[in-house]
Amino acid sequence: MTKSELIDAVASAANVSKADAERTIGAFFDTVVANAKKGDKVAWPGFGSFSTSQRPARTGRNPRTGAPVQIAASTAMKFSASSTLKANLNGK
């Protein structure tokens, strides 16, 4: 599903304009990103939670040459599906 298809679907389901749906979805993602930057977890019961994890610096290998390459430490975004969502996806 593309961004425009998502906006169309949300606008139709919520009976709002596409512009309102796009602003609402944008605000949701902006809020998730802002809280993730602070290290907070964002949870939506029945759907799942967004959180961050720290990846330490490490030495990797260039697959072409085999030469060692330093990989910097980074912060990764994680999504954990709730048990309710998992059950819905698996037809339980």
C-alpha cells in the first residue's frame, strides 16, 4: 500500500477529507519519531509498540574485498506487534 492509498483508505474509513487524513497520519508519525528520539516507547493497545534499541559500534567486512570496515554505533527503530494483532493476523 502506498502513502496515497493509505491516506485514501483512512479518509474514507473516518469520513474525513484526504487533507485531514494526511495531517492526522503525519502528526502520528511525527509524534512517534519525537518520542523515539527521547528514548520513550509509544504503545497502541491491540496493535503494538514502537521503541528504539542501541546498536554498538562494531567491525564488519566488505563483502567484495573482505577488508575490515568500522561500522558506527546507531539507534534502530523497533516495532513489536501486540498479541491481539498477532492473533488477528493468524486467524485465531
